[in-house]
Amino acid sequence: MPDANKELIHVKNVTKKYYRDSIEIPVLMNISLSVPEGEFLALMGPSGSGKTTLLNLIAGIDRPTAGQIIVNDQDISAFNAKAIAKWRAQHVGFVFQFYNLLPVLTAYENVELPLLLTNLSKQERKKQVELALTLVGLGDRIKHYPKQLSGGQEQRVAIARAIVTDPTTIVADEPTGDLDKNSAAEIMTLLDRLNKEFKKTILMVTHDPRAAEKAHKVMHLDKGELTN
């Protein structure tokens, strides 16, 4: 069981800069943030404020220019490329705005993809894939291809793919950004359930105030600085 008092994620004095030729582009400036285990945190702010960059740093997709990212007492910002890839595969589930499903694969095959990197047998993979798709309400759509699904159903397949490895943390970047109002509400209800029933720690970037209402805590990024 997650310990609500345990700080799962520590972002310590993190700065992130990009460089275009000789031009320095600051994105995040000396950011510090603590996220308890089992938290549902929403990050809001204008486009270009650094929300996705912060999400990517916490998920181990990117590295800070300065500072540390500590997750479950491990300094992931110090990991080499092989170690961070292995860590991501074990601990982080990703949900993107545009689903990122492979059109030539069925819902089942898309969800199974992360498990192909594990040592699970085919039968064990089958059990986890079917469980994940049933959990998101698509147990009857296993053989459907993305083009045969609605946008909301595609996003649910993407969420099933994110949770099939039983990750500690789900990072969701604008998960309702490409959906109509009703589909967006269904996705947020699902994320809320994953947080409350399955104790998943969720970090979500969103522009949608209705989506942010499901979060326990909302923080705002603007011009590289983080505020409540």
C-alpha cells in the first residue's frame, strides 16, 4: 500500500536550459517540488511555460541542466542512458494527448508492447493485457484496430498500455486535449479511479480546468517558475 506520508518524488533546485546555436533558452528556473506517494497532481500554465519539460524530467525522458530529480530515494538524474531506460520501463506509465497508438496493431497488441521488454511468458502477458483492457472498460475491443475506435476509446487503450506494467507513477500530458467533453470526462473518471482504487501516483499536465478538478493538488508554471 502506498504511504501517503512518504515523499515519492523530490525535484530539487532544478534548472533546465536548451541551446539553439549559441543562444541559451531557459525553460525551468530553480524549481523545487515534492510529490507524496498516491498524489494526483495537476500542472497548469500557459503554453511554453515548461509544464511538459518538468513532466519529462520527472519521468526520466529528459535530464536537468542543474539540480536533482529524486524518485523513491534514487537520483534518476544521475542514471546513465541504459539505467534510466530500464527504470522508466519498470516505474512509469505514459499517457499522451494524441494516444501514440500504432495503427497496424490491435488494441491488444498496442497494450502488450511494454511487456515485450520484460521476461514474462506469453501467457503471463496475455493475462496482464486482458486485465488492463478490462479495467479501462475495453475488454470487448481487444481485436479492434485504432481506426475502429473512437478518440475516447483510443485514449483508454493508451491508458491500458500505461498501466499494464503496474507502474508506480502515471504521467499524463494533456490526456483530454484531443477529446470531446463527454470523452474527456470519462478519461478523467478513469484516472481518478486509478488514483483512488489502485493508489497510482499521477502527474498530469492540462489546460482544462474541468480535468484539473479531479486532482488533489493544482500547481501553476509560468515563465519557468512554479507556484500553488
